Amino acid sequence: MKRIICLIIVFFTIINFLEAQNFTKIAEIKINTTELEKTLQYVSTQLIFQSRQQTDFHYSYDVTEIIKPVIDTIKKKDKSKLVFVFENQLGQSVTANYSEFDNLLTNLPAVLMYGKEVKKVGDSLVMGDDKEGNVDLSELEAQFAQFGTKKRLHLQIKNISPAEKARILTDATIIFPKDMRADRWISGVDKITVYKFTSDRVEKDVPDTGQSDESIEQTSPNKREKPVRPERPAKKERPPRPERPAKPENPAK
């Protein structure tokens, strides 16, 4: 009976805790690959699977660069509370936290990849000229610029089916390189919604005292200070030894 009562108490405690948690929507980012090409520098990326299966080089963008305008407005202490929801027009969605994008927290951040294939060396380019015969070399310069931004992304997945491969490379797909399966890799991403985790608990802000981190650490009450050893009492001076009495002189014989 006591065990049942304890389980009921724990159950209601968990419910009350969950009700105290909520997420506040702070931003919504529309994804349009045409607009991304105008505002961000793409990276020519090749996916390499554990079985050495690989794809051609396609356009991709670091998710960090896409969400940067939002991240820059968030305080450093609140970034770990962010949750990102990636959605497509089919109603599919996946979630991720900030640690999956920050280059300081992961060596394989998530990327957004889509079907535009990077042209290879040797492909033909058609360049026109104007009335004066000047050739427009902008397309040629753009193709040469891409060769300096190539990246081979080694994945944790052993291999992938041709159907899955076609799906990933058809439309804007969010790729999590550390995933062991491609279940979270949804295609056709057209929106990223950013939420911030909040709680009913009052969070105490650390007052800005104008001191450096080093000085705060030295004066922190939580820091254990070494006990001060009491001074040793001064040694008592020994009294001077009494002088020995002089020996009596022997009487003359």
C-alpha cells in the first residue's frame, strides 16, 4: 500500500513539473534555396557513407549560417535552451537542439543540402557577349570560385537505398551527420521555427559587478579558502646562565 501511495505521489510530481515547462516561439525562418544562393555562400558537399558509398557534389549550407541572425540576438546563457523545428509542406517535422549546430559543441554540425549539383571540371559553359564583343565572365568566375569550398561529409550511416538517395538529393533536406539512421532527414524543408524553453521557476540573474571573471572567482563565497594557520607563539628567551663562582686560590704552602 505504501508503495502505491509513493508511486501516486511521484506521478503527480512529474505532471506538475511538466506543466511548469513551456516553450516560447521567438522566430520563424523561411527557407528558399533561390534566396539562400543570393545571401549565403554555398559549400560544395559530398556525402560519404560507412560502406564508401558516396554522392556527387551538391549545394549545401551550414544550418549555423541560416539561423545566425536569430542566434545573435540570444544571450549566451539562453542558447542551450533553444529548440529548432524543421517543417515541410507535407506537415512533416523534426526537432533539434542548439548543440547540433554550434561548431564549438560538435565537430559535425547539421547542414541543409539540396539537389542542385555542382558542375565538374570539363563541363561546358555557354558565355555570351554584348554588342561591343565583351564576353561576360561572371559565370566562369562563379564556377572557379566553387572549387575552393569543397567538403566531404563522412556520415555514421553504413549505406542508403537508391530511393532514399534520390529523395535526399531532390529537394532541401536537413542532414544530421551524427545520426545512425536517416529518419530525421526530412526533405522539402521550407520553414524553421525557433522556440525557447522556459520554466515557471524564477531564474536568478548574476549581478554585473564590473569585476572580471578571475576576480569574481577569487571572491566567490562558494570557493573553499585555505585555512589560515595560527602564528606560532614566539619562543621564550632563556634566562642567562648564572656565572660559576670563581675557584678559591690554594693557600701558599
